[in-house]
Amino acid sequence: MSHEQKGLTDEWYTPKYIFDALGCEFDLDIAAPLQDTFVPAKKKITENSLNLEWIGFIWSNPPFGGRNGLIPWNEKFIKHGNGIHLTPDRTSTKWWQDLAKQSWAHLHIYGKVKFVKPDGTTGDQPSNGTTLFAIGHVAVHAFLKAERSGLGVVFINSNNCKNENNQ
């Protein structure tokens, strides 16, 4: 839902080209706005997501909030264990490093993502790059497809990838 754009709103949407590169469909968008976006998800949660159950393969682009605003979202994503989670590239922070250690893979998107405003126009370039984190085989396969299409570079965490009988 929201992204690394400074201003009066947390409403910054993921551009379509990211979903095109991933080439997958999600069961649930866990931080969706009320209006339609480019997220290819069967269902969406528009509010109170941290207090609700997440089901299936999820897309997570949560509001970034303040300094540690992503931590509860990161923790729930790891606990849920099946999906793709978007964050700013803040590789020196403890929360980013914890996600990298606990996820199956992460994808650094080339360049800086210009997120979409609620009115459909493209926002300015943010101050940070963007990382996608994956848990589960569907997410890892989507990352490899996105890497082949030129979206970014994938780093696999071989300590966390499970056998084909899991997720």
C-alpha cells in the first residue's frame, strides 16, 4: 500500500511492471487500498490487517510508517510464511537484516521504483531502493522469473529453502 515517499500520505501503490515481472497471482493483498490497483490478488484486506488472519500466498506492501513501523508487518510476514513482502532497501538496519536471514530469498529491484499515486500518476523517485522478500516456492520461482525479465537481482537463502513437499 504505502511506500518510501515523503509527504502527507501513505498511499503509494506498486507499479504494474513489478507484477508483470513476477508473473504470479496472489491469494490475498494484505494492505490494499479501497480502490483497485495493479495487484493480481483474489482477495484483499483494506484495514486492520495486523489483527486479521492471512490466508494463502500473500502480497505484502504495508505502510512504512515511522522509524520501526515495518517491524510488526515483517514479523507477521515471517510468521505467515507464504508470500512476497516489499520494503525499502535499508540493508544496514536490524529489521532488514532479520528479514534477509528469515526469508527464503530477496530481490533487489534495479534502480529506484517510482510508485503510483492514488490519482494514477507516477510519484517522484524515492530516496531508497526497494527489496522484495520471498517465503515459499511460489515466491522464489516468481523472483527467478522476475530476475530473468530484468527486474533485479535475486539472492537465495539456502538455509531457509525447504523441500518441494513444503509450500
